[in-house]
Amino acid sequence: MTRRATRVALALLVAAPAATPLHAQADSGGALPRVATATVFARYSDHILKIQVMETSSNAKASIGTGFFVSGDGLMLTNYHVVAERIQEPENYRVEVVDREGAAHVAEVVAVDVVHDLAVIRTGLASPRHFTLGAVTPRQGDRLYSLGHPSDLGLSIVEGTYNGNLKHTLYPKIHFTGSINPGMSGGPTITESGRVVGVNVSTMGEQRSFLVPEAQATALVGRVLAPGFTPSTDLLEDITAQLTAYQQDYLGSLFEGDATMVDMGAFRVVTEPAPVFRCWGGAERGEEMLYEQLWQRCATDDEVYIDGDQSSGVVRIVHEALHSKGLNGPRFSVLYSQRFADDNTPSGNEKHVTRWKCTTRNVATAGTPMRAVLCLRALRKMEGLYDAVLKVALLGRPDDGLVSTLTLSGASFANIERLTTRYLGLVAWR
């Protein structure tokens, strides 16, 4: 399995036509009895198949996931990350679906939504029993059922509960309290009446799992089922266009207007640049220490999977303030220089990204002198998109220092230039 498949577990939204309403009213005798999990499995297990991505030279499985039928002519919904290797390297991988008798059938990826980690594949198999996607509004605590192929152990069902959308994401993602495991990616999470609530997409372990909401799945499937739809001849071109539009949405207004600032030691720094960010901080100090360190880290819960160790949609801010309590000037200068010299650039496979290129110079913003280094690399298959790391160190005081770092991934050069310029004006002495 890919690192993403190991890290994430998947659950997609599906809905059956003419299903019993999720919140059916109880009759005069009280609440309706809960349907047994075995009954849910028996009703809907034939809507779901295993997906495997095969490496063509070795003719062996490179990764597995799950998909579910969404039309009678064999269209199947899954996660983009399940089939990403086929899209990124079509000459080296093929996609297969494995039917209930164990036979493998080659399938074609016809559409993707990379931002929401969704893909539609055409299996060529008749599927009279399939899910029909449609709006569903569960309540927090409602019982849900996730289906998929965990670790290639066979189709399994997991009970869990609905806990609403995550609050610190740029696009909606459902919190499902249940044990989704690797291999279940792309499978559906449903109500007992067969309504698809979401698509399995990732997990943090300990029954903290996440789903792509039904609305995003419905939109992609609706596009494929629309009259006149023609599969793209270049899905990588589609992905580039989707990522370009996405980064403009979430970066277009970042750091604009009245930025939220906070005092941090001898400095004033930007924090929580948008409501979807979460910031954490702490301090290291002690009687025996010759200096103290304060830190704050701000980021969103978003990450758009592209391939392997390549992601987009990452925005991260890290502030580290240092204050000398006993170091003389030269020793504090060495400490400060070492922290600024630390390599904070993310790793990456050179088949996906170019090498980092960095420029360092002294700058002054609003009278604040600082040392700044900007590092850039290009996404090889996504023309016009780059990763960037800006690191600045404020200058001018012998016993205080601030190293502040902004990391962006999958951004246009225009947005990188605008945001780094704005960021330089958001760190200063108090």
C-alpha cells in the first residue's frame, strides 16, 4: 500500500433510492428497533468491490482500496488516492476491480476530484444493485456503518457514529467515530437504511476517522452521468486545473485585512490567519537553562493528496522566539544562527518535484531589519504550481531573536510572491 493508504482510511457517502428516512418517527410503541449489523451487511455488501492497482512489470499489487457502484452500468466511486498511481504513471500501472467470485477486471478512471480525494471508474460490469447518491442529514451520535476491504482481509463492516464536520478544514470533511483501516479507502459509510453519508478517506487511529461528504461525491458522479459527458484525455491536466483553482480559493485572501496578531516574548507575530487554522504553543525554560524558548505552530487540518509523498494545500506557520538569560553575545549569536540555518524544507521525490532553490538576503520592513531566505521548487507534472518556504530572523538585539517560517505547497508564483511579501510585514519587535 502507498504511505497515504497506510495512513488513511476511507469512507464515502452513498444513498439508496426510496430508503427509509434516517429519522423515522417511532410508532405508538416507542422507538423503532435497531437493524442488526449483519442485516446491513447482507443488504449492501454486493454494492461494493475491492479495487487493486497493479504494477505492470511485476504484475503484482501495488496498493488496494475499495469502491462502490453508483449506476446500473458499472460506474464505481472511490478515492483519488486509491488510483493515483495509475493517473500519475499510466505506463506503469493499471486499475482492476475484483468481483465477488474473485475474478479481476480492468477498469478505467474517467473523472477525478483531487481536492476532495474522489474518483469515478468505469468497470464495464452490470450492477443492477447499486447506491443512488442523495442528500442525507444525520444527527451527531447517529449510528453509521462503514464497509471496505481492510488490509486485503476481505469485505468487512465497521460500526461507528456520526460526529459532524471538522471545523478546521478548508473543505468539508466528516468526523466518523469508528475504526476505518487501510484498504477501506473509497468504501461507503451508510445508514442502516442504505443512505450514503460519506466516503472513507483517512484516519488518525483510535476510532478517529474521516469521510468525504455525500455532497461532493454526488457532484462528481452527477458530472459523469450528465448527457454528453466525455472522459478527459489528460487527467493530469484536469488535476492541475483543479489545484490551481483550489489554491486561489484558500490563498486569495490569506493575510489580507486586519491580521490577528499576538505578543510572543519580545515580538509581535501573526496567528490564526483564517478561522480554519489551529495554533498550538509552548515554552521551554528552567533555572538551569541559559536561555528560554517560546514557540507557536499554526496550520489547517487540510492536505490534498497528489501522489506518494507529494501533497498540496498545506499552509503552516511556525514561530520560535529565543531569549538569553545567561549567554554572552557571541554564544547567543551562534545559537540564533544555528536555529536559522536549520533545514525546514519538506522532502519530496524528484519524479514529482524539482530540487529546492533558495535565495537569502537582508531586508527591512517598516523599519524592522531581518535576514530572510526564500526556497522554491516546482511541481513537475503540475505546471505553474510550486512549493515555498520562507524563513526570517529578526535582527538588532543581542539577547532576543525570532525565527519565523511560512510553508506553502501547491501555490502559484503570484500567490507565493504576494503572501511572502505580506508575511514579512507581520513579524516585528514589540
